Amino acid sequence: MGANISQLERDIGADQFPPNEHYFGLVNFGNTCYSNSVLQALYFCRPFREKVLEYKAKNKRTKETLLSCLADLFYSIATQKKKVGSIAPKKFIARLRKEKEEFDNYMQQDAHEFLNFLINHINEIILAERNQAKGGAAAANKNGNSMGMGGSLNGDSSQQPQEPTWVHEIFQGILTSETRCLNCETVSSKDENFFDLQVDVDQNTSITHCLRCFSNTETLCSDNKFKCDNCCSYQEAQKRMRVKKLPMILALHLKRFKYMEQYNRHIKVSHRVVFPLELRLFNTSDDAVNPDRLYDLMAVVIHCGSGPNRGHYISIVKSHGFWLLFDDDMVDKIEASTIEDFYGLTSDIQKSSETGYILFYQSRDAT
């Protein structure tokens, strides 16, 4: 190796460096670590990266959207001449700030809110472009209701269910809420889609425990009774949430910022929560589509610091069998054992902490 080889290339080793892979940090524009950390996680989420690059290849002349800027950024990383380095996602951040004014400032933002916005917004762009291609634009203009990219896509979707997009295919799962009337024993269930699961955290637990609590049975009684269609009256009932369709990429959001009335603000919950490298969901419904899906941890967005409005985001990703840490424009190879450093704190006396915040698990059967 030549003298100008980076430390990262040395750590990985010339013979171990994956062909056609690039490890590029992202420059921080003052407060954009929340975006950088999520973008790195998504870039190393292989099914997502491939779809974004495919979108870039198919849409040569598209008007600028957040998705076209993301596609340009991913393409720029994937086609770099050097194997490692850093890149400034200038166009993407400028578009993000135009698209959503909450992000148009230099305050610390929430990485989960950004992920949520990005995934939903990309989905809307794909649907809007698809409708336009089908002549939907003409119909919308006729009604004097030309829809911008940020517009609602609910229009006639109740009459005509939308064909799923590739965002749905990658991230969407289905939750079913099962309610059993304690008077007549009738069970009614209601399905809802999700792009990520948000789970509460307890001290010294694991993701498995968090998911178990997520699906715990709760009793609906007194003022909170359930209106049973069979009994035609309000009855005591038991309710629980279970997973009916497991997504290809399971995104788990650990609810680490809690509003505390006595402080009149959100505080960070740095509890230690163990997240395994392999995960199987067991809180599935009896009619689950794919209950035996086995997941591998492939990325973690980590919050560093003592509170929601101060601190920093970094991410760790698995690529070709090894782990990398992305801290804005810095990229380092880390040992798998280092992941334990991001579980959280066993005691709340220590104030500052680096804790897993969003976990990305990829289904082993994902291509």
C-alpha cells in the first residue's frame, strides 16, 4: 500500500476491501449529524440503496425533489474514484430545508423525526410521480387541485387502494390490534401499517423484552371500556398489539426522550437496552404472513449526550461482514464487540451517554 493510503484502508486491508464499495463520511453543515447518521444507515441498507440507484438510472430528467437529491447523493458516493473519503451533501440538505421548515435552522433535530419524514416523503414522491405518469395530473388540474409533492395522497385512495411502492416493499409491516370482549369472548381485530416500530425502554432490558412489553395485553375497563358490536354495548375487554406482517427491513425506534412534567421538558432515558446481532420476532399474530423471519442487525443510529436538544448523532453499519462507525465526515472500522458500548447505561448517575436510538434489522431472506 502506498503512503497516501488512509487509516481506514489500512484497518480493512487491501485484500479485504470489498470491490465496488465506497466508505465516505458526510460533511456536517452546523447541525446536520441527525441527517448524516440516518443517511449512512440507509445507504448501507442494501435493498434501499439499490432502489434509490435504480430510481436515479430510470429518471434522467426529473424535476428536483428530495428523492432526486438523495439519488444524486447515493450515486455520487457509489461512483467515487477513491474508496474512502468524505462528501458534502449540500444539495440534499438545501432541498430538505426547503421541503420542511422545521429542518430549516441550526438547532439540534431528532434523527427519528427525520427518518420518519424522509421515508414518508419519498413514498409520496413515488406515488405522485406514478399518478402523474398515469395522467393523474390532468385529472387533478381539472379539479383545480394540482398536488404539490408535499400534498396529501389520500385523495381517492379509499376507493382505489394504491399499488405498493418499493418503500412499502422494504419498510412496511402490518400490526394487528386484537380486542377480546370479556362478556361474549368475541375477538375483533384491526390492522394498521407501520414503517417502524416505536418501543418503550426499561432499565437493564433487551429489545426482546421491549417488544414483549409492546405486545402486552392491556385491560380496557371503567371509563375506557370497549364498544362491542356483538353485545351492542360498552364492555370490559382485553387488547393487545401483534405483528401480522414482518417487513423486509425492520426499523425499531427506542423511545429515549420522555416528557417529564416536573421538569416541564423532555429528558433523555439512557437505560441499558441490549440489542442482539440476530433477532427473531415472537410477538406475531396467529395468522402472521411470515412469522419465522430471522433478522440481522445492519445499522444503528446512536444518540450521544444527555438530552434531546444537546448532543450528537453517529451511526454504526455492517458492511461485507465488518462494522464501521460513521461520525459525520469521519469513518472508522470497529470491532463487533464495540457495539456493546452503545447499549446504554446501567446507572442513571452517569449523565452523558452513547445509546442506540434507531435499530435497523434486515431480514435474512432479503435479496
